[in-house]
Amino acid sequence: MKEDKKILDKVNRNSGMTVPENYFADFAEKMMQNLPEKQEPIIAKPPTAWQRVRAYVYLVAMFAGIWCMVKMVDLMGSNTPGTPASIAQSEQILAQAIEDEAFIDEYCYDGVDEYSLLESLYEDGFDSENLAFESYSN
């Protein structure tokens, strides 16, 4: 115990943190002097007609834009080559392609005989009993 007292005397228990006299007694009064004066609250104005309908106008504009995009994709898709708009047009395109010798030379393959064609059909699971044969007479 005696050694502890000597250590505390050597350290001088004073940490350097002191409060001025009557600091806490005058604290509330000084704080009130430093605060800004109370301002009156700002009264919000009622919203204008545009502010009330603005969100709905934006929503309608967004859906109109989406509708225009879908319409444009539909219009562009029906005019692209390779995607005919109707069955009648596809029949005409097929008839024109068969009449064109360059198309036949490019897209028809002569190297397949009937036997290899039937063999590949049977390997793929083709069932010949479901066929309805029509007789063609000249």
C-alpha cells in the first residue's frame, strides 16, 4: 500500500481536465444565448393542378411510348425478307423459288438417294403407317 501512494504522488493525479468555476451553474443560460431565435414555420402552398396530374401524364406517356415501340417492331417484322405476312404470299414465294433454276441448284442436293433418305427417316422415329397416300393420275 505504501508503494501505491508513492506512485500516485509521482503521477500527480491531476489529468489536466478541469472545469471553470460555476460552469454548470451558468451552462443553461449561456446555451440559450448562443441558440438562434426561433423562426416561424414555413407554410406549404397547396399543390398546383400540374403537380397533381404530372405523375399520371408521365405514366400515360410511358405507356404510349411502349405501344409505339411494339407497333414499330410489328411493322418492321412483317416487311423483313424471309418472314411472309400470309400463307398466300408464302405459296407465291415458294412457287417463284421452284421456278428459279439458281435456287434449285443452290438449295437442292442431288447426292441423296431414296434409300438413304428413308433410312435416316426411320432412324429419327418415322412411322410409315400414319401416311395417307394419294394416287396421282396423269
